[in-house]
Amino acid sequence: MSDAAKDAHRTGDGTRAVRAGLPEAVKHEPALPGPVFAAHFHLPGEVTGPYSYGRDDNPTWTLLERAVGELEAPGRDDVETLVFASGMAAISSVLFSQLRAQDAVVLPSDGYQVLPMVRTQLEAYGVEVRTAPTGGDAQLEVLDGARLLWIESPSNPGLDVCDIRRLVEAAHARGALVAVDNTLATPLGQRPLELGADFSVASGTKQLTGHGDLLLGYVTGRDTDAMAAVRRWRKIVGAICGPMEAWLAHRSIATLQLRVDRQDTTALAVAEALRQRPEVSGLRYPGLPDDSSHKVASRQMRRYGCVVSFTLPSRARAERFLAALRLVEEATSFGGVRSTAERRGRWGGDAVPEGFIRMSVGAEDPEDLVADILRALDASAE
Ligand SMILES: *Cc1c(COP(=O)(O)O)cnc(C)c1O
């Protein structure tokens, strides 16, 4: 670990983000070396690591992995981070490397929309899959005998929150490992390993990289054997990210604190504006002091994310609202600098009302965004 990395926990988030993962300064070299494009590396004689073949390792990944590790677990050198082609590649690598036939796993019933497909695949391999909703720590009731507890907090798209520390203690007492999907919070919003989790797993496609122009995933973990199995899985399935994506991601992390501070503050302003509107129901944002998640969220989160969810009275009303927005693009995904929103019901899969909208708040001026949303609500009334 470099001296800068060792001191990382003493600095603020912005300082840490701009320096995360940078190599020692070398005269005439750039601060962040460019992407290394290589399928194989010179390898005369004995086979030694780290860089031999491009599916195993790449110097551009190494720097990004250091950066993510410094943000997920500042000042700790007993953690390892592995980057992947996508969030799903990272999630699958943990699940499929840690679970065997006859093992039981607890997954969220209200989590990311691809998890039900993962469930089917795990069951086909003989893994027992139990599910529980995220809110209210309902996972406690199905933990006995489980090998792995999978937490998604805040959950996507419902924005429920569970008490990670409490669940980790209960899981560890029963000999189960705990993984937390940290996509929505980002490492600046929540640090699952400090809350006791064994793995922090995330999609870097969302707010971590924040420009909606690449797919990426990562796993940060502290158990050496478990991480070796995750690494082996990455090699087996080849779920690797390209050097260009890794470099773009690293470059984007430099502005992470600027983006999350702006986006998360504006998300609260948007939520507060929506709360005044009679046609809005089911409003959720963990940063709202009267949100049902707020009490637990404020104990374990340092920022509350850029996603706001709410429900309009009907599908037609929601569609008119989305069409009337000028500064918010209708698109899936979240976390980018340009605001987006969508009616989740159009996908099927999430158990949400027809008028349910997930809105991702970008880096626009808060006044412009709030005005556009209020205008679109008026225009969609009829
Ligand atoms: C988007 C998302 C994923 C999947 O990430 P990809 O990069 O699209 O594979 C996983 N978990 C959550 C919570 C997500 O929002």
C-alpha cells in the first residue's frame, strides 16, 4: 500500500476520491496512466505474476481496484477488490463461487430485477434459495442454516433499508457470510465492510462512474480464501472489464464526491418538492427525515443516494408526466449526471403500482430540476 493509501482514512472524501488508486508520482509520467491494452504480456522463462495473460490481470484494473478499495475501506490494507465487466458479473461471481449444492442463501425479495433469474439458476444447481423483504430486518427469520445472506440496502427500486450491522451480527453468529449490494449508496454513502459485512459488491455502472457511458462491477472483500474463490470465478467465466472501461471508471471516480454531494442534495430537494403534491403517493427517499427508512439509514449511511421513488395515480398520468419532463430523460438505470426517470411497471418484474416512478437525480441546478418536475406534474394533470 502506498503512503497516500495508508493515510487515506485521515483525509476527507473529496481528497480521497481525487487521489484514489493513483500510483507514486514518476517524472514525465501522467498522474493516472492511460489504459493498457494487452491480451498477453512479455513473459520469458518462469511464469511469474502479476501480469501474464489479459483475462487474469491488467495494470489498469489494478489501479482501479486500489481506488475502489481505498473508498470502500479507507486505511485498511487487509481488503482486496476485484473489478468485473458489470455489476451482475460481480454479483454472480460472489454467489456462484461461494455457494454449493445443498447450501442455503437468503436473497432480497424486493431487490435488483435480475435476482429472480439468478435464483432460478442457483436452484438448478441445487442451492436452496430463501427470500425476505429488505425493510424491517425480515431476513432474521430465515437465516438459520444459511451459508450466505445477500443484502441490498437501500433496495432498488423500493428504497427500503435494513440494519446491516444487526443482520451481520445475526448471520455471523450462525456461521453465514454476508454480502451487501452497495450500488445505490456508493462507497461514499455507505461502507459495508465497516458495518461488518464480508463483501461489498456493486454495479459501477451507476453513480460510482456516473456518466451513463460504461458498464462495470466490483467486489471488495476481506476474507482471503473467499476472495481467491471470487478471483478464480472471474477467470473461469472471463467476466472481465476492458482496459478502456477501467480507465474511464478511474477517471470518473475523481469527481465522485462532487457528484454525489450535488446529486444527493438535489434528490432531497426533489423529494421535498414532491411531498407537497397531492397527486404523489408512496414517496420514498431515505434522506427524508420522516421516511420510514430514515432512522436506520441515518445510523449506517453518510449520504442517501440520488434516487427518489414515488407513485402517480395511474399509468396514463405517469406516462404523461414522463413525456412532459424536459430536463429528465426517460431511461432506465440511475446515478448519471443527467437526470433520468422511468415507470418501472413497463418492465414487469418489480412488484410496484402502475404509476410507480423511479427518478434518478443528476447534476443539474436544483432550482431548474425542481421547476421542471413541478411544471410536468401540472402539465400531466388533465
Ligand atoms: C444496476 C444494478 C445491478 C446490476 O448492475 P449492472 O452493471 O447493470 O450489471 C445490481 N444491483 C443493483 C442494485 C443495481 O441497481
